[in-house]
Amino acid sequence: MLKSTLLVIAAALAVLLVYAATKPDTFRVERSLRIHASPERLHAMINDLHSFNTWNPYERKDPALKGSYGQTTVGAGARYGWESHEVGTGSLAILETVPASKVTMALDFVKPFEAHNQAEFTLQPEQDGTRVTWAMHGPVPYLAKVMHVFINVDRMVGTDFEAGLANLKTLAEKAVTEKAT
């Protein structure tokens, strides 16, 4: 009986590991939202890491988060690092910025799992506002593929991106309303 149970467990584990190996080698999570503010205004709120962290959903998840800024906090070369029991440990750096159009960041996570990803914010003018798209992509090593069998990364990270974009919308539209009055 024990031998049969162990064989079933070993077979199930083998199927799981083979299935995980068929998962994609890269991932991409993307969300977008239309915001009633100019691309210039929104770019400034993303391209300045102090401003970025006023709406960053991960910064809001842990009031005890310990963050530290680099010597540069705006534009290419700007850096920020964090340590948190809730959102892990890592750093981000702005790699590229195109005024009123795009900000690209390198995201390096140390804990709870090591990962090296890239985030992109693109700003597309639309009637009465701007479509802001927040995307993150990166490699998926084999161990992460096994985890992806059980965890829906798109839903997990996408929910955070949706919250962050909603925070950005609230702050940006409030600023536009205050300027108009």
C-alpha cells in the first residue's frame, strides 16, 4: 500500500515538473487606464521617484517599508531601494525616459525571490486625457515556472497595477481640478 502511494505521488510530481517545463520562458503583465490629465503631467508623476512613490501601490502596502533614494531621483539614472516584510526587498532604476511618452525601469528583486524584470510606462494622448499603460516583463526560470502552475502572476501583479493606476488617476485628476479652480 505504501509503495503504491509513493509511486502515485512520484508520478504526480513528475507530471507537474514536466508540465511546468512547458510554461513560457518569459512573462508579461500589462494594465492600462485612461486618465484625464496631460501626458506631460503624468510623465512627471512617473519620472520623479518621490512623486512615483505617492501613488505606487507597493509603497502603500507596508507602512513600515524602509526606502532609500539614490543621489538622482528624477529621470534616467534615478534609483530607489526598499526593504519590507510585506513586499520584499529590491531596487528600481529608471533606465530610459522619453518626455510625455515613456519611462522604462529596471526592477531587481532580492527577497522573497530573486528576479530581474523591466517595467514600462507608456503614455498615449487620447481625447480628454491620456491612456497610461503599466507593463512588466522578464524571464521565468524553471523554479518560477513551477510556481506559476499554482500562482496566477497576471492576476496577482495585475491587481496591484490596477490599484496603482487608480491611485495615479486620483492624484493627477485632483491636480488638474485644483488648477482649473
